[in-house]
Amino acid sequence: MKMMHEQVDFPGRSAVKVKWREMPHFTFPWHFHNEIELLYVMEGIGTSFVADDIQKFQAGDLVLLGSNLPHFWRSDESYLNDSGTLKVKYIVIQFPSDFFKEQILHCPEFHLIGELFDRSSRGIRFSKEITKKASKKIIKVNKAKGLKRILLLLETLQILAQTDEYRLLAGELYHNENHNFTSNRLTKVMHYLNTNYQKKIELEKVAEIANLHPSAFCRYFKEKSGKSLSEFVNDMRISYACRLITEGKMSVSQICFESGFNNLSNFNRTFKKHTKFTPSNYFMEFNK
């Protein structure tokens, strides 16, 4: 499926674009745009695709998508074959990726929202409880105009920024360049992993780059990234494999070795653990 770039126009040079839609089904294809997007589904079921993540969506879902993150929502087949009784209803809020940039950089009151925007580079799906709380504000954002709309959006973003009840969607490969690392040691490690994850990664080599004993490095890396080195590298490899699969130009065995795995059965097992699909089923699901 070819990916398209959506050019988002802001009417009257407004800082925020809000769309309320009621349609027979979702229609926008696999795409990306420079703007950050908040999507609240009020009615409808189907499958959501965010970078390398595929999962079911339903009424009450709330997702924040970072700048240039590829995505699309596909309605269930029952909506495509329906005579007109089924509908999808949703609100989309879009705003520039540099929204309140100066305040985020310099004002402590905006610190949490800045961190929220950083996390959105992988896409964020929020819990039902947080969605229920934030959706009241989102509906008000849709109805409001002018400065009131901006203030309500900031209140919504603050609710989302303060919670830890969420799940990141895309794999490590889709956000690793956006890490705000303060440690030069970790920057060197990440640069090495970003440029070598398709090859064999030796713990001793990475620990040497960090100037740490291997056992000390394992503790250090887990503390900084939240994952073991092997888990982190596998995330990157599977993210890359998902990209190759959606392009449809290579066989599964070719993708296995191209993405850094040296064993097809291990690749299939790891891929299913990460995505809940086999590589072949992932391709079929994406190209229905």
C-alpha cells in the first residue's frame, strides 16, 4: 500500500484544526503529516495501523499521533458492506509540531506536555478511564472557537500528560532519533545500535563503547531504556521488518536476514511475540 503525505491546511491561519466526522466508514488511506494529531473515536470498530503496530479499535479509543508518524484507520468489513445503517463518528484535532515550542523549551509549566509530545513520536493509546476524562474536554474543544479552543486543548493535553495509563504503539525504530538523552555515553550507544542493529550485536562491544563492564552496562541500559539490550535491539529489528513487509518487495526469508536475524524460525517466533501476527498474516492484514 502506497503511503501518502497529507497537507494539513489551517483555516484562517488558526493554530488548531478540529474536525468532527460522521461517515459510513473511515476513508483516509495510509498516510502521514507534519502535524501532531489527537483522534477520539466515538462510534465504530475496525483495525488501526500506526507505523508497525496493528490492533483493533472501538468506540471510546483515544490516540495521540506524533509528527510524521504513518497511520490509518480501517473500518470493519461490516461497515464497508453495510446498506447505510452503520456509521463511524470521530473527532480529529491537529496542530503544528512546534505548538507552544518556546513555552515547552523554557517554561516549567509546559514541561509535562513537552514530554507527552516526545512520547507521541511512537503514538500513544490511552486507557478507557483517561479517555473518559479527556473526552469531555475534547468535545468542548470541537464546539469552542478562538482562544477558548486553545485553552481547552491545553487542558486536554495536560490531562494526557499527567497520566501513566497509556500504551506506546510503534516500535523503537520509529522514535529512537527523538530521545532526549543527556548522557554522552548513552548517545554513543544509541548511535551504534541505530547503525548496526541489522548486524550481530555483541554485548561486550556495546559495553566497551559505554566504557562499562558488561554486567554494569546491562544494569545501566535497563535503567535508561526500560529494556534489556536484546529486547531493545529486537524491537528495532522487528520495526524495520514491518516496514519491509508493508512495502511488499521482499520475501519473508529475505526480510528475516535483512532486518538482522540469522534464523528464520527465531525471526517468525520473535515477530509474532511483538506483533501478534506471523509475517505473512501481517502482510495480509495490512493489505486487505
